[in-house]
Amino acid sequence: MSFKKVAVIGAGTMGAGIAGQVANAGVEVWLLDLPSDDNPNALAERGLERLRSPDSPGLMSEAAEGFIHLGNIRDDFDQLADCDWIAEAVVERLDIKKDLYRRLDAVCHDQAIITSNTSTIPIRLLVEDMPKAFRQRFAITHFFNPVRFMRLLELVRGEDTSTAVMETLAAFCEQQLGKGVVPCLDTPGFLGNRVGVYAIQCALQAAFDLGLKPLEADALFGRPMGIPKTGVFGLYDLIGIDLMSDVVQSLVNILTPDDAFHQEAARLPLMTRMIENGQTGNKQGQGFYRNGSSGREVLDLNSESYSAAPRLSLSIADKAEREGVRHLLDDNSLYGQFAWRVLSRTLCYAASLIPEVGDDPLAIDDAMKLGYNWIKGPFELLDEIGVDYFIERLKSEQRPIPAFLAEAVGS
């Protein structure tokens, strides 16, 4: 079945982005949100404005915009009757989603596919009250922001989701939306966020514990490790310190108490104060970095004041970027300690997730490359570092060896 008409419910950043990419594919799409008092379609119109933003345009052309119709779920719900795919991207509240699904079940035709963009609510909870015919047509399509530019799409099936539905979604999203589809099990955070947020938190906590300045940490947690040059503090600013804190807390809430993520998830007092002060990152013009009167400035983590942020060049980082990450790990300085702590914990965590999240390390590598723009995935990094070297170093520190790695080398 091909999609001739699509609807996205929820015109926030993600919902608008999904609608924009469907329109980029030349498919008619309705973007709906809650009605407003004065202008019923105000929220949907705001979503369209986000797509028009010159800073991160979600639409490829003016022609693409012509495929988008705006509306609200009070006046335009009947438009869903002949939609082939309805993507839900509303607030992460189970009760609101369940109410919406009951309305969808009453209006949509019996072949319509329904998906959610959630990454925090298990699919079994989303549809536990729905009839089997609905559950067979339901899946999670977890896009990454910005939808137009980030290639990863995590596709999650429920216990009852039909194979035909999964194949139809995968084909459309790959062939027409241009996504790299990675099938995922229904586990917390799926693949990309489970590993990606953990890595970011490792780098953040290590920088504070070791006393590194944001410029130093960002010079290391970037290209030298095969990670985008944004760095950990720059990435927090880009995502939004408040939003990133909410993402971390959502994982804390859904992961089991014994998960290693909890060891890296503590909220730092400085960041709590920053959120209270409106220093939430790029969207507010100031976070760990800001543009001052004489150029870019960086926050001093001790005095909490800003000063000039000249470009920092670290010879060890430059060499690692040219010749490989082992140059970082073999260094005995504070920078080498930072690199080993972050990478060893992240790679151990990724390995420990097998078979919980699936038995294919390639899927985790693909998720990190497509969703977080890593040059190499965790297991490709392990190959570069050397699995034997990695395990021996863990043993020398009397640290546990993930079962997957121990089995891989027969130790």
C-alpha cells in the first residue's frame, strides 16, 4: 500500500518536522494540533513557521509547502477518515495518547496505519486498551530532530503489529522520506538515545569531575573521538539544557534501577541554576556559550561568569583526529584520562545492551551514525581501538567485562 494522504497530529518541533518531510516527498499531509481560542489553527500555523525558519529549513521548496494543509483536532478530525498513515507526535502523556487513539479508531479506515513518535513510553502501554485490529496496524516511528536532516528512523513493532505494516512503513520511509530505517525492540530509549544520551552524560560528568573547562572537554569529545565537533557542552546548548535534562530524567524514570545509566544521570547544581536563570542554551542566546559584544564567550564553571572563548587547539586532540583515537587513550594526561573514562564507559554500556536491545551490534552502530552523526559506531570504535587492548585495560582496572565482548574473544 502506498501513502496518498498522511496526517500528523501535534505541530511541535517533531510533528512539524515529520509533516515537512512528508511534504518534501510530494505527499499530501494534514498537520493538526489543538484548537486555539482566537485562531483555531494557530498551533498548526506556528508549526509551519518552524518549517520556514532559515536557520533550519524543514521544507525543500515552496512547492513542498503546497502539500501541507493546516487544521485542528476539533474542526478537521474528519480529514483523517481517508488518511493512509496517521503519525502521532503529541505530548508525552499516556492518558492523552490513549484518548487520541480511541478517537482515531472510531474515524480511520480499517487499513490506516497509526504510529507514535514517542521514545519514552513502551508500545505495549500505548495500545494495551485498544482492539487487536488497531494493535495490528500500530507501530512506533521515532524520528530524530531536525527531521529533514537527521537520517535515522527507529522503527518499533508491538507484539501484534503485522509484518505487512512494518514493511510498508520501512519502504515508504526509506524510499520516499530518505531515512535510514533501523528496526528496534520495544526497550527504553530504543538504540540511538539509549547509547547517545549515555555518552553525552558520561562526557558531562567526567568534565565536571576532572575539572575540565568546556572548551577543553568540547575539543576532546568531538572529532578526535569520531563525534561531531559540537562537543558535549555545545551539544547541550544546541539541544537546550532544560530539554536535555528532561530527556535524561525520562530515561531515569523508565530504566531499571540496576542500569548503568543512573550512575551518569545526576543533575548538576550549576545546571539547575542555569535553567532557573534562563541560561538554557542557543534558544535563549546563552548557556555554556553565548555571543558577547566582542565575540563568542564561554561560561566559567566555577565563577559562573562569562569570558572570551578563543578557538582552542589541543595537540593531542589534533593528532587523534589525524591518526586515530588510540592516541587519546594512550595519553597519561588529564585529557587522556577524560577520553578513556568517556569511551570505556560508553563502549562497555553499548556492549552490555546486547542482547537486551537486540543481538546485532550493527544496528547500534547504524543508530549512532545516522542519529548522532558519529563517524564510527561503538563497535567500529572497538575494532579501531582493539578489542584485546580494550579488555586487557579493563581487567587491569578490575572492571567487569561485558558478556558480549568476553564471548567475542573467548575470555
